[in-house]
Amino acid sequence: MTGGDIRAIICFLLLVAQFVLILHVVFSWVPRPPEPIMPFVRGIRRLVEPLAAPIRKVLPQPQIGMVRLDLSIIVLFFGLFLLRMLICF
């Protein structure tokens, strides 16, 4: 493997991570996903939560009315986006 191959693999993994975050957001809007896709939803959450939890501890969660906004996913998405821009382009 050359340096270009490793870079391409890293770029691909960062892109996949961004798609996983988007899926996490979409599934978070569904109050009760259908039973056949629940293992998939749980798998997505298991991938995202270890990355989002440390950001949640540091980042305050603003409250709008009775709802708290979890900005950790947005910060994580933009962090991955910037990392991808630095490495891949």
C-alpha cells in the first residue's frame, strides 16, 4: 500500500462516518422505528454515541422552551467535515 492508498481509505472512512451521523439524525426523528430495522438503528447508535458523549460533556446544551438541543452531533459532523477537507482535498 502506498501513501495515496492509505489516504484514500481514510477519506472513504471519514465519508462513511458522515453518512452514519446523518442516519443517526434521521433515526432520532423517528419516535419508534419499525421492529425489523431496530438492530440497524441500535448499531448506528453504538457507533455514534462513543464519539458524541465526550462532546456532550464539554458543550452546553441550550434549552429552547421545554426542549434541550443536543449540538454534539452537529459539532461532530463539522469536525469530520473539516478533517475530511484537510486530508482529502
